[in-house]
Amino acid sequence: MSESVRDMLVREAAEAKARADAEERGEIAPAPGQRGRRRAEDPSQVYAVRIPVSRLRRLREVATDLGIQPSALIRQWVIERLDALDAGGISHLDEAMPPVPGELKLGPRRVPVVYESGSGRVRPGSGRVRRRA
């Protein structure tokens, strides 16, 4: 008698898990065309950033001149700023760094505040959203 679809899926899932675990331990090499499952030492996360179109044009120009992608340049600048904060090069987030020609200037962080409709009281997760600087 042939195995059912459910049994076949369970078996294939178990085999895939066993192979992935073996790859993670370094016992076998990943299959050709596949990346290994090894976790990054410092994993990354995608974060959306709004930048005015006029500044994006300039960002693209600077990135092209440097021979890198605009997203890589944004990442580099943010990481450099965080490193400067950690090293004590900047004493507070709102302090302005000396302007560097061609660099984007980071403004103050804006935090959304949610108010309950009609009452003006703050209530997370409902009502309308007002922005405050």
C-alpha cells in the first residue's frame, strides 16, 4: 500500500529538518544553489526610512560617486553616527554634528501620539493619530 500524502509530508519535513540541522553543525555542505542556515553573528533587520525626494536625488549622486548603493550609504552613515555616540563623540542625540558637505542631516525624532476620539486622552492602539515633534 502506498503512503498517504500526510505521511509523505511528515517524512519529508523530518528529512529536511535533519539535513538543515546537519548543515548547521557543519557535518554536511549545503546543497548547490542554496545558502546555509548559519545565523549571522549580528543579524540585520529592515527598517523603513522616509527621506525627501530632493535629498534622495543627492543621496543617489553621492552613492554613485562613491561606487556603492544608496541603501548601503544610508546604513554606513547611520552606523557611523551610532558609533560616534557610543564613543562619546556626540554627547546627546539632538546635538548637531558639524555639517559635512554632501551628507544628509538627521533631524529630531518624531514620536506618534494616539488620542482617544473625542476625549483627548491618550489611549494606545485606537483613535486618531497626531504627530508631535
